Amino acid sequence: MFLPILGGNLKEEAAMNAAEIESKGLSLKKLLVINLLIGTFIGFANGSALVLFYIRKSPALGSELMLLAVILLVVALLIIVLSGFALVRVNYRRIVLSCHTIILGIMTLAYLYWALHLIFIPPVLVPGIRFIWSVGWLTVFSAYSIYLCQRVAPQFLFGVGNVRYLYLYGGVFAFVIDVATFLSLASHLRQ
């Protein structure tokens, strides 16, 4: 077992390990395409909110929501640009996916915080403004962020035992929060 290492075949062994890791899940290219689609979706959602805000000049939406929309639009552009760059430059895919992992991880934590905040402190609803919570987005976003982290992190951290299914456990945890947020908002709206 130690003879190939002593014999100088480290590059071949590293290439075999990288190919084995690559074959155990979605390819890096597919992950980048998924992230490109996520960035595009976030960009369209927040860009259209900003356009509607400036067309209608609606003060009811508030400056906090518009600031959040601007921040998310910048984040979406960053994800889109990095994804496009990594799709063209193959050598940078793992580095870009590491950046995406950090960005999406922070967004997931903020999303979870917001959901918990809505459970314990329901929003003050403004007449004429609709508030919708779609069950499933938080669940999928959380599970995908954990999966992405598992894909770009060193294999020894997440490849052992039940830890490799951490994204499923995270998805179930997020689903509970997702449904609780929906039920909390639905009961608040009935009052």
C-alpha cells in the first residue's frame, strides 16, 4: 500500500481520488449550472421587485425590503458571473464552488433566521401588500446548501458513516421550520 506513495505516483493517486469523488454525486459542471439557475432566479425575483417598487413608488414596501432586494440582486450577479467564469475555466470550478458554498450557506442561515423570526414575531401586515410563504423553498435551499458544502469540503469531513447524509437531515430540519412558519403565518392571518 505504501509502495506507490514512495514510488512517486502521488499525482496518479490524487487524480484517481478526485475522479472517485467526482463520480459519487453531481459533477462540478452540473453544480455550477444549478448555481447559475439559482442566481438567475434570485436576480429575476429581486430585480422585478425593484422595478415594481420604482414604477409604483410604493412607500408601503419599505426601505428595508428594498435594501434587501438590492443586496440579493448583487449576490445573484456575483453567483451568475462566478458560475459563468467557472463554466469556461475548468481549473477554477472547485474554487468557485467553494465561494458559492460560502455565499449560499450565509443565505441559508439568513433564510432560517427569517423563518424563525416569522414564527416567533409575526409580521405587521400592511393593507394592500400580500405576504406569501411558499413551503418547500427553505427546505430545498437548505438541503442543497449542505449538499454543496459536502461536495467541496475535504472528503474526510463528510464521507464517513451517517454524516454523508447530512444534507437529508438538514432538509428534514428545514422542512419542520418551513411548515411551522407557514402554519404560524396562516394562523396569524386568520386573526
